[in-house]
Amino acid sequence: MSLKLDTSDVGRVFSWTDVSTIHRSRNGIYQSDGRLVSLLTDFGKINPCYPDFHGDTTDVIHYTGSGRRGNQKLDLANGALHSAIETGLAVPLFCKLGVNRWEFMGHWQVTDGKYIFDESAERMVWKFTLTRSGA
């Protein structure tokens, strides 16, 4: 049975068993047939190769695309994020707080995507802008 999430669940902490009913992969970007389904982050605190961060407000997140080494590609996962810009689809986002602790951060839309050179990582990465749905 899949979680049913609404705005009253924002900030609620779930186990991986619960989260995995929606996000059926340990990868940060879960897509099905090229359609974005859900996202994971830890804001680079646990996995520093994905240094996601908030923008000017907490209603904006700069989200790093998939691919740990070398230049990131517009693969299926990054392609699903890129396609979501056009569709305006809002998907659930979960933030890993620790072992088996995932905070539901609400539903987010991908509003922009840029392929940029990350000087600290010395590689090309996809940086997507997520905006809180309804914000």
C-alpha cells in the first residue's frame, strides 16, 4: 500500500519501509518510463557528492542531478527531471535525516534545469531548480 501524502504530512518523519511504497529505488531520482515519480535528498550532509541546497527561500531547492563520477549525462533519471519542467508535475520529496528516518518535505515542481561546470567537483553537473508546489 502506497503512502497518501498531503500538506498536513509536511515535516512528518517516515521509515524507509513507508517511503519505499512511493520511492521504489535507493537512487535520489525515482522515475517510471521517463516520468518523474519522487525525489530524495540529504542536502549533502550524508552524501556530499549531491550538495543540494535551498535558494533565497525554503520554497526553492537547487537539486543536483544523478551521476556520482565524471560529467553527468542527460540519462533517464536526469531526463525525467528535465521533462518535468515542461509538464509542471509536482512530486513528493523526502530528506534523509539518518538511518531509517525520512522527512516528508512536501510536493515540489521542477521549474528549471541547467548543465553547469561545478568547480569544486571539476565536472559538468545538472542543477535543477525545485519550487515548493503551491508556493
